[in-house]
Amino acid sequence: MNQLQIVILAAGQGTRMKSELPKILHSLGGRPALYYVLDLAHQLKPQEVVLVVSPSLKDIHTPFAHKTVVQHPAQGTGDAVKWALPHLKEDGHVLILYGDTPLIQKETIERMIQLSQRQPEVAIILLGMSPDNKQGYARLILNDKGELDDVIEYKDLSPTQHEISLCNSGVMLIRGDLLNSLLSSLTPDNAAKEYYLPEIVRIARKKGDSCKVVEGEATEFMGINTRQDLAQAEAFLQDKWRHQAMTGGVTLVDPKTTYFSYDTKVASDVCLHPCVVLGPGVVIEKGAEIFSFCKLSETHVGPHVHVGPFAHLRGGVVLEEHVEIGNFVEVKQATFNAKAKAKHLSYIGDTEVGPKANIGAGTITCNYDGVNKSKTYIGEGVFIGSNSSLIAPLSIGDYAIVGAGSVITQDVESRSLAIARSEQIIRENGADKLREKRQKRKDS
């Protein structure tokens, strides 16, 4: 595979998305749709990856290594590949992928590569499919030997050709030594005055070169052109990931309401209750249980942890074994050590919570002063009384107790008792006098 070069065409405007965001950058399973294609490309270990984009994406940055070229003006898919030619070598093969087709599997592409290795004389290997709905797809015409003879665009199909089931996915593998000459032979002889890449099949056949087809599953070639397409692709991925999770020993109480991301890792004997959303960066270890209406991202959940219901964990959270995070608790950029608890109505941010610490209902860590964020350290076995405010930066030593309703602004030493609240005042019959005063004010 080291003779492989990959060109990803991603210059489409995506006007049907009706969005200022380019269609290839819309989120799918927790990351931009384009990233699936770039990920696939790098799994194939090519010599080079060239991303062809529109001028609006000339400064695009991704987590993947690639060269970026700008197609301008946009004159079709054949023209787009021409822009990549200065970065390509003539040896080996060039694989053409599309930034808006994120579901293609590595195994499918490897079948194309394997065919090219068995039959290196083949000029073009095109990836075909047989979708249930063939509307709008070009058809692949095979000869008596089963080789690819031509690609007929949908608008040019004859009545009998409409019945052909084998359709063009657009993905193709082309011999590097032929690519330049094939592209040079393209002409814009069509209503759109564009250079259509599939026409190189006809050009190659006229020159006497052979072309072949490898067929893949139609679901792999689901393109992202509309919001409906995006939703359909999301549903496909979620169903796939749910099936994988349950096959791996995860209990999904209501699979249809459980949502995963592209990098979610869930161990066996985990139970996910209805309406759980797992964003990017989530790892859940064996025996953990996530109750309903929880949202997690960038979170590592340790063994036998309980979370929720109605909890929100985000931005770098680590929960060690047997931690309990209860209902309406938000945790951000915090670590809970083993057997620590925050079971009710709390916000814990930028905090280190020691083993067996217990954080009472209504407690908040005040980690932001409007300019800077500061950290709170809560030691082992600490008990934080309900409705306490912990003003960071702050350190509370091991086995200290903070009285309920306290506002703690200074460090608390180990095994100390800290109470910081106003003195309670009781005035006999004061309630009646206050009501009378308010009523007079209302009547006046």
C-alpha cells in the first residue's frame, strides 16, 4: 500500500444545507464529516494525501496530515483532481475519495487495492453499488467479460439503461502513470461546461486500457448534501455503534435513545439507561451505570461508578472506582478519587476531590472570578455540608468538615471544622409585625 496516493475532493459548496458552515464540516457522530474520510485515508497508510477545497476553506486545519490545494474556479470533479497533480507522483495508484461521503469502510477500499495488485495493468478500478433507490445515479456499463466499459450519467440514460442496478459511487483507483494523460483528455462538452471525472473511463477504454468494478454496500456511499442526508447518516452510525456496544456486553435499556460518538469506549457490564448522550472523549469502564438524561463528554468513568440521573460531565472529568455522581450535578475539569460522592444539585469545577469525600446538596465550587479560573482541592474523607460555596483557589485538608450553608474563602486544615455563615437572629412575634408593615405599605 506504500505506492498509494489519495486525493480527497472537498470543494463542493453544499448550498442545499442552507448553512454558512461548509457541508463537510457539519458534525456527524461527534466530529466533522470530513474527518471520517481523512481518518480512512490515513488508515490506508498512503504516500500522500491531498485535500482539494474551495477558497472558503483555504486555511482549513485538521488533526490529520495532508496537503491542501484550492480549486478556483470550480469546474467539476475532473478539474478538481487536476489541481492536485503537482503533489502526485506517477508511480503506484491514486485513490479518489469525497469529503462528503464519510461512511466508506477501509475493507472496501482494500478490496480495490488488492485487485490493483493482482492486475496492475488495469487502468481504473471504480467502486460501484446497487442502491434500492437509483434515482440520480450514473450507471456502470459492463461488457461481456464483466469489465467496465462506460459510465453513463443519469440524465443521459436510455429507458433500458434505467433498469441497470449497478451505479457509480464516484470513488475510483487510477494508475498514477495514466492519470495526467486521462485528465488532459477531458473536455467540458456538457450543459454545465464542467470536466466530469467519470468520463476518464470512456477515454481509457478508447485507448484500449481495461477498467474494472469492485462493488460495495450502498449504505457506505451515503453522501452529505442536505440536512436530511446528515440525519440519515447519523442514524446509520448510531445504529451501528449501538449494535457493537450490545454485542460487546453493554446493556442499553432503550437503544434508540442512547447516543454515542465516534471515539466512545464502553466496557462490558456497563448499563446505559434511556436518554444518555455520550459526546467525544468518553471512556466507561466495567460495571459502571449511567442513569437517564445524562450528558458526558471528555470524561473517564471508572469501574462501578454511578452517574445521574440528569448529570452533566464535561471538559476533562475523571471518576475513579465506586464514585457516585447524582441527580442534577454538573462536573467540569475535575477528578473524583475512589468512593467520593456528590449526589445532589451541585457544580464541581476545576477540582480535585479526595477518596471518600462527601459533597452535600447545593454545593458549588466558585472557580471563576470573571478573569481567571482557579482550582479547589478537597482532601480524603472531607464532608462538605449542604449549600456551601467554596471560593477558589482553596484547599480543604483530609477529614475536615465544612458546616452547611458556609462560604469558605480560606484554606481549611486537616480534621478542622469550618463554619462561615451569619449569626441567626430570632425576634419574637417578628413575623406578624413584618406582615403588618408590608400590608400598610401596600394599602398606602
